[in-house]
Amino acid sequence: MDHGTSPDPSAAATKMDTGIKLNDEPVGQAGMVAPLCITPDTPLREALLVLREQHRGALLICREGKLEGILTERDVVRILFEGRNLDGPVSGEMVEHPQTVREEDSVALAIRHMAENGYRRLPLVNDDDQPVGLIDVEGIVHFLVQHFPKAVYNLPPVANPMTREREGS
């Protein structure tokens, strides 16, 4: 056994017989939902009503069809907690120039962006920065469940459960 080299984490992934490779699977196939866009001058109060009425967790802020920002449910909690003015434009509260992915980018890239930055949603844009969809953690989880059912459905309800009794006879 060669102890001079560290194990390659990607080697384990290549040994899995999954039928897909997350680096090759386009994120546009992973539960993308239609974008819900508003303009930067939309009053914040109206934006909150749209989120509630449409049962969505994020709005994309667009001007002339191009993505300028995003407003998520996390932003809404912060805005309400801070008692911000709900009559001002959404542009004052949106996250400008959000991280995006393209439909042809890999599921692995979307997961990496989400994990590294704590995002739950990513806008999908075309080459002209026009929104074509929104991908969220829920969509990616459903995608993974569809492609890895044995791995997901065979997990214990609690990771590393503590046994109360000795096992065996």
C-alpha cells in the first residue's frame, strides 16, 4: 500500500455506479422553475405581496429583460426585522449582481456555488444575462433523489444514531 499519496476524493465518486456524473449533468435539468421578475422601481410592499401570492422564495429584479438583482425570503426577514420602509423601491433592498449559473452549467457547479456561499437559490441566465429560470436547493435535492434513490432512501432517519442497547446476543 502506498502511504506517500493522499486519496483522491474524486476517485470515490468515479467508483459509484450512478448512471450520471454531476459534473456532466446540466443544472437546467435539476428542477428549474420559471423566473418571477419585477423591475427595480417596484415598491418593496408590492414585491412582498408578489412573493406571498405566488408562493415563491425569491424574486428576480430585472431591467429591460436583464438580471440586476435578487430579493429572497432571507432579505424579507431582515427587512421586516429592521423595520425598513416598505414603500421604497425594491432596488434599495435587493442583492445586486447575484451569483448566477447557465442552463448548460453542471449540477456540481450549482451545488458548489450554493455550498460555498450559503445560497439556497441561483438564477439561471442565458448569454445575454436574461433570466431563464431559478434553481433552488429543493429542486437539486429532488434531482438527486431521482438519480440516487438507493443511496437516499436507505439512509437512517438519524445520521450516526446512538444505540440504547448492546447489539447482538
